[in-house]
Amino acid sequence: MRFDEFDFNYDVLDALDAMHFEECTPIQEKAIPAALDGNDLIAVAQTGTGKTAAYLLPVLSNLADGDFPDDAVNCIVMAPTRELAMQIDNQLEGFGYFVSVSSLPIYGGTDGATFARQQKGLKMGADIVIATPGRLLAHLQMGYVDLSKVSFFILDEADRMLDMGFYDDIMQIVKHLPKERQTLMFSATMPPKIQQLAKTILTDPVEIKIAVSKPAEKIHQQVAFCYEPQKIDILKEIFTKKHAERVIVFASSKLKVKDLARELRKAKFKIGEMHSDLEQSRRDEVMHAFKNGTIHILVATDIVARGIDIDDIAMVVNFDVPHDAEDYVHRIGRTARADADGEALTLVSERDRRRWAGIEKFLGKKIERLTVNGPAETTEESVENKRQRQRKKRSRTSSAPQNRQKQGNGPHSEESTRKDRPRRRNHWHRDDKK
């Protein structure tokens, strides 16, 4: 379907023509008509499918056609991170180039002057406010923000907002909104907590779900089966051979990001790290350095990296196996954009074998195995062989005391002697479990 087939305001159509936007993506084709009709909407689609245009274009068109107050906030777009809020604001600038609509980004990590500008903009009113939950709530709590005339309330990447602990903030913001409004919710996944949020803030919504697409064929996918302690050495070897640049490494926690970044720096790689412990100003510095090539490898957590929008990523590495197939597709989809080639490597330790099997089942194929150097047992088969040996060993160990007990004879038997001994506390074993 083409954009010029929608009943958009002419100024919006002019902007799309100037930007050479012609064909809709599946999520845009389904979401835009529902939004233009004034329905509440919940849409499930992965990152990179055109969700931003799916809600910005109908809102812009309605604002351009309708009679909305000039001195009030008419639309709120909620985003989980500063990075995503900035990205939405940039896209809005393009889509609204010919439309007389004002916008105001609201996010943290700024100086006092920026906060004052945000304060002034909220008092005067803006057609579209793009905000992170925490910063908007901070302004609301100061008592000078009026959201009683909001006509459109949009939540982008709602699942990530809840993952980051913003549920209570969102509900506090909703209390300041009028009941008569249009609410649009976009999410990459639909866990129970999202369903509950939808029931709470949406009214008879249109439901749209776009199936997770398979990764682009131009992505060269590989998997390396290994043990957890091997992972860092594997990366060092690969990055040395490839002279790695424009690489994103995803790790499951900020602690892993810090440890991995430290070890790679020791190996003289140009490393940047992104995690929630960094101040926003430092995140901006890291992103700038990565974009201009000063940093070659970016190590990041999923949540923080969500707002990273860079087209020329050469390689994505999953240091840990993603939680599900959707996250896997999201991650590796950051490479091979704009018809470029790309590489994706996933490191699978023993404990992640089952999770990886589920991802391969979704993909409908076995991903190419990468042979890695290190201990002899690094292949998928050898990992399973080790498990079998461990099971056999446990079996022999559990049966041994029974045999000894049968051989015991009288008070000086091994079994009776053991019972009389004081029990030693195995401190090293207890610490190992922590």
C-alpha cells in the first residue's frame, strides 16, 4: 500500500513526497487507518518495522486538520530512553516539515538551562511533547504542567518501559490525562504485564500483531558453542583476526558489560560501554565517539542500546544468548541495514543450550557453527558428552555409600566410624554458591 492512498492532510503528504516515502510497511498499513479513525490501538511489532511513522503520521495529520488549542499540550509520546526520544523528535521534524505543529522533547541528563527551557515549553504548551516517563513526572510534580487537554497519548516500546521499572510513573502520568483521549500503544512483545497495562489505559482497542520476521538474508549468522570462561578469549581472537570496527556486543547485565569492556581494553581494543550506571552526558560522549569511529567496539546492555540507531554496523555479537527469538532478531537486525552485508555471532555456553535451540527452531534452520580455539571440548557435541559423563559420575557417587554400608561389619566399620566423626563445615563450597 502507498502512503498517498491514506486520507492524510496535504501538508503531511508533501513532507512524505519530499522524503521519498512511498510504500508502507506492514505495521504502517494496518495501524495508520485505525489511528486516523480515532480508535485506541495496541500494536505488536519488532524494532525497525516503521512503528514511529505508524503513529506520528496520523497524529500529525489530525493535528493539522483539527481545531486544537495553541496554548496547551495536545499529544504526549512516551519513550523509554533519551536516545529514543531524540530519534522520535528527529523523525517528527521531517514528517512535520510543512505542517504548522510545535514539538518539545523532554528527557533527563541535561543541564539547568535545558530544564528551564523544558519548563517554559510545558507552561506555554506544545502540540507534541516527546518525553521519558521519569523526567515528565518530575515536571508534573512541580505543579505547572497542565495535561487536561491532551487528545493523543502514545507509548512507544511499552515493553521496555515496563522492563525499566516505569509502570508506576506511567500510571501517575495517566492520572493527569483526560478520559476522553486516543491512546496508542506500541510494543515489541506482549507479555502479561503489557496486557494488564493495555486493559487499564486503553478503551476497546484495535489489536494488531505483526509476526516477527526472520533476519535479513544478508546477515551472515554464526554460533560458537563454548564454556563461559572461554567467551572473552574467543572475542579477543576474533576481533584481532578481523581488525574489528563498527561492532556492537550485547551482554545480559551491566556487570558483564563492565567486566567485558575492561578485559577488551586491556587487550588494546578501542572500547566504549553503555549501561545504566553511566551519566547521560557520558552516554552521549560514547555514542558520539562510536559514530565518528574513535571507538571501534561498543559493549552494551539491551535496554540502553535500544535507542541506538546506526545504519552501518558491521557486526553484532551476542555475548549471552538473548531471552527469546524476538530479542535475537532485534539485536542482529542492527547490522546489514541499507542493503549492506553484516555479521552476527552468538556465544552459547552450556546453560544456554536450550534457549539457543528455541531460537534455531524459530529460525527454521541450524546456524553455521564456528569452530573456536581453546580446550578440546568446545563443540556442541562435546558439551553434551561432558554432561553425560557428569551424570554417570553422579550416579556412581550416589551408589557407592550403599556398597560400603553392606561391607561394614561391627562398630569399627567405615559407616559407623563416619557417623561418630564431627561434621566439618565446607566453607569454600558455601562461598562458591553465592
